Amino acid sequence: MAQTASKPPHASSSAATVLASSADDAAFASTLAKGLVVLEAFKAGTTLLGNMELSTLTGIPRPTVARLTHTLAELGYLTYESERAKYRVGAHALRMAHPLLADMPFRQVARPMMQELAQSVRGTVSIGLLDGTSMIYVETARSGDVGPHVPDIGMPIPVVMTAMGRAAAATLPPADSALLERRIEADDAELWSAFRDRFRAGIARCTSRGFCTCWGEYMASIHAVAAPLFHTSETKRSFSINCGIPAFRLQPGQLESEIGPRIVALADSIRAVVKQAAPAMPLRKQQRKS
């Protein structure tokens, strides 16, 4: 039987993955999971899909997909375009994100400080939340032209090959950190083998210097630096903050000598303001060696 109920929040999987591993779980609502699999098929670049396309993408039989899309459209989570006989995500789906974002009030506190740094370095500054083996952007600020990678709220990026992911992993308690490594390897053993040493080195750098770097590993034209933000013990959410800059704008050594210390200072400022506004909020700050 699948043991999905024992997974902590940061170890969540896609609906398709959980569905595939839960065939023997009598308590698992497979119809609900299939509906969520259909919703998760809509991504950037695939915003308009028909039932046959959804069936191909999800592996769910077309008649079942047709019932699911009809139901989701009736509920407002999908919108049907009759001229093309295709669906797109409906406005109602956006409501689901609001309770989560509203539960992160530090975003409003952090935004002006993030914008100031983004404009200063002519790049992007973003806060990410650890979700399984991905980071999900929950806040972002940017200057004008930031190159091909334009972060937006809700966008996922991989943990293992990004500075943001490594910095978030640095906030985890040891047991959760080991679990994350196992999940990354299980998801993609080849990717884990290629980036394991750099992933662990990034976490070590966060401990020793307060930040880690990524030299175009995720996107060749963007170099990034990130710092751990905090880990909430109550909700088990892990956050980090990063700064991404087009490589051509950086001077030799600037990422580590200037941008790194500035992202650490920004993380410290956000934590200080959050603690002052809500001293009872349980935060686990990554300790750095002096």
C-alpha cells in the first residue's frame, strides 16, 4: 500500500505520480486524482488543450478525460472554447492559490526591498517555496530587461540544479534533507548523479558563507545567487531568496563578492521585519560560521 499520508508537505508529488503509486490504497480517491492530473497537464506553452491531447498527455482514456473536463468546466476550473473544441484553465482555478499566498504575509513586507535590489543590479529577485523536488516562485521583483528567464508567481524550477533550490534545502532539518535527496534521486537518477556534488556543495556554502551560486546550470545565460530565508516548523515550509542576473551584465567576481553578501543582507532584513511584526512565527534561520 502506498504511504502517501506520511509524506511531509515539502515531499509532495505530482498528482500523476501519486495516482500511479496508489492503486492498492482503498482510501485514495482516484477520480479526484485523475481530475487533478488533467488540471496539471495545463502548463506554460500548453494552455489550450483538447480531450484527445489531454488523454495523450495524461494516459487517461479519452472518454474518462471527456467526463473530467466537462465536470471541471461546469465547476469553473476549465473554460471550454467551442470554436476550437479545446479547454483552457478557468479563472476559478486562480482562487485556489490565494489562501496559500495569503498565508505568506511576509511577501508584502519583502516586495519593496526585493524591488530595490532588482533595480540596482538590473536583474530579478525572487522568493521560492520548496515543493517536492521543485521550487515554486511565490514572490518576484525585476528590473526592465532581465533576459530570457522571467520568473512569475507559481512557476516551478528544479531544486537540484538551482541556487534557489540549494538554499531552500539548507533550511531543512537533517531527516528532511536526507528525504529530499532520496526523492530527487528517485525522480531522476541521471540528473541527481550529474548535480549531486554541486547540490551538496551549495548547501555547504550556505552554511559557511550564507549564500550559494549557480553559474548557468539551469539556464546558461543567467547566473544566480541565493540565500536561505527560513523554515517554518509548524507548516514545514522552506523558503529561500535568490537574485538572477544576465551573465553579460556581471563583472568578474561580482556575483560572489557583491551580489552574494547583498542577498544575505536582504534575507536578514526580511527575517528581522517578519520577527518584529509577528514574533510568535516559528522560523528556523540557517546558521553561518563566523
